[in-house]
Amino acid sequence: MSAIWFGEQPPERKPRLSRERITEAAVAVLDADGPEGLSMRRLAARLDAGVMSLYAYVSGKEDVLDLAVDAAVARIATDGLDGLSWREAVRHYLSRSRTVMLRHPWLPALMATRPLLGPHALARSELVYALLHRAGLDGPRLTVAVGALTAYAQGFTAAENMWRGRVGRAGPGGEAELRRAAQEYLAVRHEAYPTLAAHADLGNDDFDTSFGLGLDTILDGIAAQLPGPPSR
């Protein structure tokens, strides 16, 4: 599969147009309307440029999406992790990742479906791989551990974004009512779904705590595979 990262940087042709400006405009369009709202024509209009002039910098929409993803990933801060245990460093990094993916709701799906070969994405992949490798993982277990953490963070945040987008239109009261109705629906069907009725907390709207608990569960599993005494 080809990717924009395999090619050379294009020369600057006009002071007002560059790959960086195209990327910035693409992120803005994606934030406003998602991937379905992004087109070369829409991008050119935002930049006050001709559509064909964009092709001096990118080959099409696919390149633009790759650039936008890498630009958004660059906003995941990596500072302040030195000196932390591998577990705390990973936890901080994935929490920051979730914050950026909440800010850019289109990002989780694109990160899961595009080649993450841009410099910012590769630097962050290197960070997570290095943290887990130094902790004692290697080979397939290292790859699978990174994949599990990545899939959890992206999947959780994608679902959170969808939920927030849907119930946000109804307001806080509407969300509370929907959660209450769902809990009652299970309660009256407790004979068919006894475990769900007793233990599914559908009224819980604390995404921050839920994300942390789920992440700790995965980290516990990773720690159990490390050589030596259990590490936290």
C-alpha cells in the first residue's frame, strides 16, 4: 500500500500555500464535519485556492487524511514521562491520547484504518514499544500488548465520542433519563438477564473513571507476563 510518507517533500510553490497549511485546513474541516465532509474542493475553498493547485503538494484526499492524522497525533504530549515506572508512563500517555481523540472525534477511526507512518505517529509508537520492551516484553507478546492497549484506547474513545454526540443533543437531562430507562428495562427482565440486572451499572456516566479501570485491567494482564516479581 502506498502512503504519502514514501515520497519526497514537494517544493514550495506559493508563499500562501504549503503542505502545512493544507494539513491545518484539513484538520479544521475534519473537526467540523468529519471525514465525510472533507473533499479536495472543500479544502481548496477553505484555503481560497484552486483545487488543482493542491495537487502540487498532495496526490489526493488519501494523502490529506494521512497528513491530518499525523498532525493530530502530534498533539499527544510525551513530556514528563521520564522517571516514571513503565506502567505509570503508559497510563499517562494513553490518557493523553484519549484527551486528543476526544478533541478530534474523527481521529480514532482513522488511526485504526490508515498507515501510521508519519513522523509523529512513529515517534509515539516508538515510545510505547520502548516502555514495554524495557519492562521485559519482546517478540509477539510485545506486539500484542501494544496492540491491546492501542485498540482499547481507540475503541473506548470512539464509543465515548459516539455516545456524547448522540446524547449531547438531548442535554444532560436527556442522558440521565435514557440511562434510568435502560436500567429499569433490565430490572423488570431480571429473570431473563439476572447478572445484567444485578451488576450492569447503566447509570454510570463517569467516563474518566471507567477508562482508567479498563486500562488498569489490561496493564494488570501485561504485568503478569513480565519476568520477575509482579510489577505495578
